[in-house]
Amino acid sequence: MFKSNRLLTLCAQTSVHAGSGNDMGGVIDLPIQREKHTGFPKFESSSLKGSLRAEVRNADAENYLDMEHSQIVNYTFGPEGDTNTAASMAVTDARCLLFPVKSVKGVFAWVTCPMVIKRFISDLSIIGIECNCAIPQEGTVSTNSMLTPDNAVIMLDENVYNIKPDESVNDFAKYILPMFSENATLLQEQLETNIAVLSDDDFKMIVMMGTEVLFRNKINPKTGTVEKGALFQEEMLPSETVLYALLMTGPIYDKPENKGAIAKAVAKSGCTEDEFIMNFLTSKIPAVIQLGGGATLGKGLLATKIFDRSEIQS
């Protein structure tokens, strides 16, 4: 079905609130999106797809009224208000790969776990990318211990871990670094020394308890006090969180007589329909996108990078 595939990586430049609605019976009023079976943070594919559509449309705002451009956007992401024609592009949920944690040494560190690494490698294989580096294996890290690069000194938050140097952690860090945007400056400069692999259970505890929780309110200008019902809690994914998703494109779905201008553009490009849509995406998605709530507060800025199999394995 889908013939052209890319890996999309995301690194939070500011804290992000991709909300899941009200937490019925929970402690936090507005929690973030999480996987049901693991509790790991994620961005729903619908949230990510909507954000990408807005960014692509805004990137060429001056051309949006052009019939060919608007038609390409509609066929890529799906026609607005039309449920009879599917989008050519598919995007998966954005999964968490690295989570930032306060550290006594080095200010903060990125943590992951064998389960997350295993899923990442499996997801890469879906789009034809085979991992060619040593990776931390299950069973090599136990509860209350961590694997780190050689000579790394990491003490996470208030938790005490037994540190085990492991060369595979450094190999994995070097392998994934080219996959991320050069705009993610701290990641590019510090990942190889500030990364740790925890046990699956310890990682789950970190991502469940280590998010930011903001208290938001509205002050009544006449009384100077908080308006009734206006105090609420909002959960945020912290800055420097690293996620990834898969982008896939297939044929343009519609009757041939309805394709009009886009059929001419595809023919002129010399590409297949799926290649044409993927090339359009990779040329229009900006280096930094905004996702989730709090846009006017500077929240939800994500550094992006999109590339194919040849770029990763070269």
C-alpha cells in the first residue's frame, strides 16, 4: 500500500502539551497523551498529522490559493470536510525514544530502556532500515542500575543507581545522532556523554513521574483574585524530550478525472505518485514545527528532521 517511507525525528525545544482531554478521576486536570499499555508519553498520529498539515500550509501561505498547491495539500493530508477520499500520506504515533532527567552531574541526562530501543529498531525495520550497531540488550540492566558510556558520571534526580559502563550505549548514541536535527544543539553536543539505559520498570517510573506540571489560573481584574473554576493543572512533556514517527506515502486516491492539476504536476516531475507526495512533504515541512497547546506561550516547539534509508545507513 505505502511505497515511499521516511523516518521523522522530533526533539522538543520547549515544553510540549499534547493533551488527552480531562483526566477523569485523575490528579492532573489536563494530562498529556500516553500509550495505554505502557504509560510512555507519545503524540497521537492525528495530533502530529494536523500539526504537519498546518505547517506545510503556512510554509507556502502565499501559494495556498493556487489550485495546484491547495490540491497537493489536500491529496497529501486528506481533503478538508471530505471523508470519501483518503489521504496519500500516513503518519504513525510519535513514540518517546529519549527522556530528559535532572542529573547531579552534567545538569541533566537522557534516559531510555531496552524495551524502547527494541521497539525503535523494530520500527526502523518497517521502513527498511536495519540497525548496524551494537545496542544494549535485555537482561544487561536490572532495577536500580544503569548502563552508561565509558567514563560517564550520571546521578539521576534523587534516585541512586548502580552504574555499569557499557560500550554498546556509546555505540547506540553515535548511531542515532545523525538522525536528529542540527537545531537540537544540546542533543548533538551532549548525548554521547549524557545518556543512560535504565531497566524497563525504572524508565516507566521516570516518564510517569518526571513530567512538568504547571498550575494555570485566571485573575479577575476587578477583584485581583482567581476566578472561580479557573485554577487548573496542565502536564507538559519537558524540553529536550526526543521522539520519532514514521512517514509513509502511497498513491493519490481519487477518480482520474478529478485529479486535474496534480496529475499534470506528477507527470512533469517524472516521479510516481507516492514519490511525488513524499518529495512535497520533505521540501515543505520546516526545521521547527509547533504542536499542542500553548502556542502563544512559546510551548510545543519541536526540531524536526526527515530522511530516508540511504541517508541513515551512509
